[in-house]
Amino acid sequence: MKKLLLASTAAFALAGAAHAEDIKIGISVGFTGPLESLAPQMAAGAELAFKEVTDSGLLLGGSTVSSVRADSTCIDAAAATAAVERIVTSDKVRGIVGGMCSGETIASLNNVAIPNGVVMISPSATSPALTSLEANGLFFRTSPSDARQGVVMTEIMQERGIKSVAVTYTNNDYGKGLADSFQAAFEAAGGKVTINAPHEDGKADYSAEVAALAAAGGELLVVAGYVDQGGSGIIRAALDTGAFDTFEFPDGMVSQALEDRFGAEINGSFGQNPASAGEGRDRYVEMATAAGFDGTSAFSAESYDAAALILLAMAKAKSSDPAVYKAEVLNIANGDGEVILPGQLAKALEIINAGGSVNYEGATAVTFVNGRESAGSYREIEFKDGKLEVVKYR
């Protein structure tokens, strides 16, 4: 009997091994471009989840997970489409963490992911247009829509007694969507937007744009741009000309790069980016520190969560086929089972493999609304003594 049991166990192990695979997951973010300072931490966050699941040996008969990086550039839709097409058709990725910016995410979805039936979970594409985009159940995002960010910005300004502002935005889907959402919320609350004007990225001189903004007036300047591109150029021109010395920074601007470039010059300026407080975030930051990267960097935690959702959905569906596991993403994010935090992916896989359910909250307290996107909480920041400091979470 003992020999029979051993033989049966060996046969079962071989059968499990036969089903194991190396599952390739794409990471499509702007390793070059206007948010390139955020990309390494975002990729590292996703790859931290990949390693955690691989090390557990519990995904789909001991399958491993490997990453395939693609440079979306953040703002070049054609380049992003080509990069995503490569990892889908050549590398055969089974899911994608990305895109990074809204316009290139929409292009990659419509031109590559949807036609090829590949799931994309973006950690950082926040345009309200993505809420209603018809994606055949293939698109999700772990960041909230900018429709919510506009409301949060308004609340922050009301608490600070600010009644009039000038707005400049990067001239693309992200910038315009956020600027319009903010203006609608701010004016509905009794505030005044003196000017709402686009700026182009990649210019050497923004003095003309800043002159128009200054002429319109306002207690401060809202810079809905990119920290590694025109956003920083606008700030430098405004400071050098004395047009504005206080700024409001939405999520595309909140970065260590602001502190490094401007320091005490922007004291009193403030802003917000998607993030949540609590045990999940604390666990993730500790894990990132141990892995050698900054887990507090914007959208890094959201990247970990995007990767974890893809892999846990595969486990729940018992398949790495996106056509099959896409239906389980929402069930993992909004499940009624045991709460799962960063560092507990092995525990989640054990529960799922035993036929149970999990409620993945992860590093950012993930809860989906509209069936595809995070409800979202925000970290309010302010610059004091040349340093970026966290005020609170809301």
C-alpha cells in the first residue's frame, strides 16, 4: 500500500509539473519620457509581485512568472502601440501591467490589447475617458479616475481658503481630462478658474505660456503636467519671472524630482496623488525597501496591486488565458473572502487553490467601482523647508 501511495504521489507531482509554465507578463510604462523618474519604481513594484508568486510555487501547478518590459514613452501613442504589439505578438505575454499615461493606454488598448484579447491593468492612467471605454472586459485600473481627483483638489483648496486659481495642463487626454474635471468641481464649489490653458511638452522656453497665466491672475497656479517635462518647465519660468511662487501639483507632478529640482523655492506649494494609508501600504513600503527601491514613489504600490490581481485571477480561473481569467479580476478585487495584503500572495494562492475566496486589498486598499477602476484614496502633500511632506490621506 505504501508503495502504491508513493507511486500515486509521484504521478500527481509529474502531472502538476506538466501543467506548469513560464507565464510572461508585460510591463508597459514610460521608461523614457515625461514621467521616466517614476517608471523604475513602478516596474519594480510589479516585479516584486511576480517574484512573490513565483517563489511560492503555488500558481497553476508551480508555474513561474517572468516580466517583459516595454517602453510606452508615456506620450507617444504610436511608440506605445508598437512596443505593446511586440510583447503581445512576439513575447506572447498573458497580461500587461500598464499603460502608464492615458493617451497611450487608450491607443494600446484599442490597437493591440482588445483585438488580441489581452488583459491590461493600468496602475496610473487616470483619464475619465477610460471609465466608459468599451474594452470587452479586458481593462482595469488600480488608480482612480481624475473625475475624483478634481473633487479632491477642490476639497484641499477649500480647506486652505483658496478662491481663485490659474490652470495649465499638458495638452493630451490626461491633462485636459483632469483640468476640465477640476474646473467643474472647483466652480461648482464657488471657486474661480481665471484661465484653463494647455501647454506642450518638450519646449525649452515657457515664458509666453507663463505670461498669459500671470495676466489672468489667481492665488496660485495649478500645474496639471508631467514632472519630467513641461510641468517642471512651467514652474521654472513662473519662479524666474515672479509670476507665481505657489503651486498645486496633481499626481503627474508629485515626485521626488520636484524636491530635487526646486527645494525651498516651492515652499507652501501642495498637491495630491493616489495612495492609501494603513497596514497594506506600510507592508508594501517595507517590502520595497528590503528589495532596494522606493515604495513610496507615485504609482509603485498601484503597480504591485495590478500585477497581483492578474496572477490571483489566473489562479482563481485555473488558467493563464486572458479570455478565461479576465472574469475573475473583479471577483479578486471585490471578493468576500479573507483580506489579502502585500506579502500574503502565497496565502491567497493557498486559499484559492483550496476552493476558497479572497478579498484583495493589497497596498492601496483596492476596491473597484464601475467594474474596472479603483474607488481611490489620495495622499495630500506639501512642501516645507524644501522637503516634500505628507499632510494626510483622504
